[in-house]
Amino acid sequence: DLDSASTEAGATDQIVASGLASVLGVGERTYQEEVFALCGGGRARVRRQHAQGKLTARERLYLLLDRGSFQELDRLVSSRESLHASSSDPLGKHRTPGDGVVSGFGRIHGRPVFVYSQDFTVAGGSLSEANAAKICKVIDKAIEVGAPVVALCDSGGARIQEGVRSLAGYAEVFKRNVLASGYIPQLSLILGPCAGGAVYSPALTDFVLMSRRHARMFVTGPSVTNAALGEQTTDEALGGAAVHCRISGVAHLDADDDIAVIQLARELLSYLPQNARVPAPQVVVTEDPSDREEPVLDRLVPSDAHTPYDMRDVLMRLVDDEEFLEIQTDFAPNMLTAFARLNGRSVALIANQPLCIAGAIDSDAAVKAARFVRFADAFGIPIVTLVDVPGFLPGTQQEHGGIIRHGSKLLYAYTEATVPKLTIILRKAYGGAYCVMASKHLRGDLNATWPCAHIAVMGRAAASQILRRRVASTDALETSGDTEASEESSVSVALQRGYVDAVVRPRLTRRWLIHGLSLLASKETAALREPWPPKKHGNIPL
Ligand code: HXC
């Protein structure tokens, strides 16, 4: 209970202090410093934090980690630049206890994890030289141990008083985020304002989770925006969860408040491995996968290619316990990305969503899926792709927005990925979208179609139009029959050529996936992890 504990060190009864200090086997001064550090920015600032509906840095860690597992590091580190130094202040009460961040390690679902939690009650959680050193120590240790890092962010950015030393501190953190990238999972929970440099570290991590009530992320806040551009805006309109989860794509998950975001983080970690060299945790399942058929899948997808349906209904019936964790639900909702389990093993699901712009791929959808593919590949999580796609979204807006560049990211990511890749075409796969959605040609391991699937260069209507134009000018054949024939034969040609391995009945899809995953289980260890041909790294079209 921080409120009752927040009797500041100076006010702590000397006799009690010396008694407790001797029990703990530490000097009285150390004891007082410990109490002082535990109180963060003191009662008034803690009250302010609570009054806003936010938890303190320590309360958040308490909720995040398995009970009693938190081990703090560097509790007594204080600002190297005393903010209000004074010779009459022997305890340094006006220095910054913990220097605005609580750091250490603990366990989540019994597995080790490294954490740091920015303490907004101390200098606004701003990043100083000492604060950065604490964060860097945690990331360094996490890399050595091979365990995830979870950052709880609530910070005013670079500590203004420390000038270039705080900028250097940020750069040291960014460097470690990059070096750790692809080796240990890194999560950033945004639980308050994050301004300036405070947003770039989260942006370099794998998943950004935002609190709808309190999280704000911006490089420059509303006042600077107003001063520089005359633009009137609010902090929420500039960088709230709705902005970053729907428009910018900076964030991956959001929830109401601190508690809900922390629960989401725990759930997300349950799907992820500790590091890139070990498999994700396997959940024990009692059900025999060969027992479970899903007859409802036989009639769930409308046969008319233009009729929308919710791809989530299909996902639910394929995965264990009808449970999946959707990532970036509201950003590019025409592409669905989610973690789930199949027979107890984590999988990354990528699917077109016919409910939204008919499931066409636009720039945002391509980038969203590409990033998800790269994460899954880096961490050895097999990729299951469900295809029902009319093509890339046409139009000036998309072309000018660089759909060529963005679409190619997805081609690149799928091709590069060496994890097991299983693909099913449910209803249609047209044009470049056939190629891009984990086709055999991009090193898909097992590719199947449902019985009524169509593969074509483009949809029937567009094809008829183009062919009719050509036919009209050459006075050749009547075209509609032609187009249909070519669509149908595309699937049989794909089967004959081995572009598609099998036709699978919808009700047996789960079984097909589970058997496929089990067959491919050794691929991750057997496959060459080094890029081929040998090179420093490829040049993904960013
Ligand atoms: C030092 C800071 C601070 C900072 C906040 N505080 N930000 N101290 N350096 N960057 C302190 C305040 O002085 C105050 O101290 C306490 O934290 C709480 O701040 P408030 O302003 O009272 O809180 P609130 O009204 O909730 O506003 C929060 C805020 C605002 C929106 C974050 O504080 C703010 O705009 N801060 C500055 C943001 C910013 O521009 N940062 C620098 C970015 S440049 P007391 O003692 O009164 O409690 C940057 C460059 C790095 O980061 C680039 C790397 C690529």
C-alpha cells in the first residue's frame, strides 16, 4: 500500500528506522533511502497519479508479474545530476529516487521476464543518464538470459535538465532495442503520456499496447504543434489509442486502462517463446485432433464470391478452444492477423477479411501482414494463411500512397520466412494477391484449396471487360464462356502443376493443419537459418 508507505524518509521516525535497519542488516541511512525510493515522487504526486485513474510504477509491476516474483535492481540509483542539489539535504531527498524508473526482473506464467516501469511521479518519468543506464542494464541482461523485456511507459521524454546526456541515454536504449530485435520479444505498454524520445523506443519493440484512457504518443505535443503550424489539437486527437490503433498503425493492442492493458500483455506473452532459439510454450491438450471435424465450415463461407462474411467465424472453428488474440484489430481491418494455438502449439494466423473492402489488400494491410510475418518468422512461430482475396485495392490514392512499395513488403516477408507455412485458399485468390498470400511460389510448405475455390488473374467482371475489349476489336470469340473456363481450369492447372498440394474439405481443415504442422515441426531446426545465398542482409523495400 503505497499511500500508507509514502511517509517520506525525512519524516520516518528515527528510532523505528534504526530498529528496522538493524533487523534488515543494513545501515540506517540505507534503510531510509530504501523507504525514500519506494515512495517515488512522494504522496502528493502518487495521489495525483491515482486521481487520474492511473496506477504507480510499482503497482503496475505488481499486477504484471507473478505474485511475489519481482526482484528489483538499482533501487537506490539516483540522478547523476542532482536536480536541486543542496548541502542541507544529506539524504538527497530532492534528488530523484530510482531516477524515474523501477527496473528488475520477475516471472510471467512462471517464465522469466525483464521489466522496467517508468515512474511518472519522479520527474515525470523523464529519461536521464542514470535512468537510461538502468533501462540498458535490464535489456542487456534480458539478451544474455534470453528472456522478454516488458516496458511500462509513462514518461515526459528526455530529461530537460540533463541535455545531451539524456539524448545520449535515449540513443543507448534505442541501440539495445535494435540489437535485441528478433532475438527476445519486446513489449511496450503505454500507460500515460509518452512524448519525444519516449515514443521511439516503443516503436522499435515488437508490440505496442495502449491504454485507451491514458496513453498518448507523439513526437511533438499539441503546444509545439500549435506553435509551429498553428494547428489546434488535443493530446488525445494527436496521439491517443484510437489514433495509433486505427490510423497510424503504431500500436498493436489497446484496452481500457492500466489493469486491462497489463492483462493483455500477459495473454500476449503466453503465445510467444522466450527467445528466437527456443519454441513457444506448448499448452497440453486433451482432445485428439483427428477427432474434431467442423461440419459448420462446409456451409460457413458463401459460394458467391461477392458475398461478405466474417473471417473470424472461420478462424474460431479452426483453432484450439475457439480462442485467438487478434493483433491490430482496427488497423487495416481488411487483413486479419492473430495468434492462436493448434493442438497446443502457437501459430500466427494471417487472413483476408471479406467483411471489409471485400478483403482487398491495400498498403496498410500489406504492411500490417508483412510485419506480422517477420515477427513470426524471427521467433519460429508457424504461419497459417487463409486466403479469400479479390486482389490489390485499385485507385489513385493507393497508387500515390505507394502500394507498389508496400505490397512488395509482403511479398518479401513471405518469401524470406523459413518457418512452416501452411496456406488454404477458401474461396478465391486473384491476381498478385494469389502470389503474395503465401503461395507455393513464395516457399509455401503446404498449400491447399477448399473445393469451390477460384484462382484467376482477376475477377470475372474485370476479366470479361478486358477480354471483351480485345475481342471486340479483333472480332473474335464470345468471351464470357472463355473467362469462366479459364478460372475453373486455373485451380486444376494449379493442382496439376503442384502449385496447390491438395483439395481439402472445409470440415477437415483443422485436422489438415494439425497434421501439416506436426509434419513440419522439425523444419525450424533442420532449415537453414542463414540467408541464402550468403549475404549481409536483404534489402526489404521499406
Ligand atoms: C524533466 C519533466 C519532463 C521532462 C515532465 N517533467 N516532463 N521533467 N524533463 N521532459 C516533470 C514536470 O516538470 C513535473 O514536475 C512532472 O514531470 C509532471 O509533469 P506535468 O507537466 O505536471 O504533467 P502533465 O500535466 O500530466 O503533462 C505531462 C506531459 C508534460 C504532457 C508529459 O509534462 C510535457 O509536455 N512534458 C514535456 C514533453 C517533452 O516535450 N519532452 C521532451 C521531448 S524531447 P513536478 O516537479 O512539477 O512534479 C525528446 C528528445 C529525444 O524526448 C529524441 C530522441 C530521438
